[in-house]
Amino acid sequence: MPREKNPETPSSRKRAPRKAPAELTVVSPAPIFVDPEKRAALIARAAYFRAQNRGFAPGGELADWLAAEAEVDAELLRGGAKPTFG
């Protein structure tokens, strides 16, 4: 005896299309913009502390400055309230 088709059986029900997962939006704080003189002062201070940590040995001034510059710029782009160095 053949089975009767029942519209309530799972095989004959139509499914609604799946919704795509909502995209996650990461909200990062706005970068802090400072005037060039303030930025240079922050870099100089961070470079000084880097030199102090290595005992003011000669030959690392450029590396200290470049590392301090990267550190200050990263902190400003992160949107930290005040960069803290030292």
C-alpha cells in the first residue's frame, strides 16, 4: 500500500532561507591627533628613556629614536588618552 503524501512531513515542507551571520563591527577608539611639536616631544622623551635603559651606550641613538617613534605613533593611533613612556 503506497504511503499518502502529507504536507506536514519534513520532506515536503519548504524551509526559509538561512540568514547570513551579521558582520561583527569592531569599534576602535578614534586616534589622537597632536601637533608635530608635541609628537616630537613625546618621541624625544620615549627615546631618552630607551637610551637610559641601555645605559646611554653610544651607537644606539637612531634605533632608540625609531623605536620610540613607532611606539608613540602606535599609542596615538590606538587612541590612548595620554601616551605613557618611561
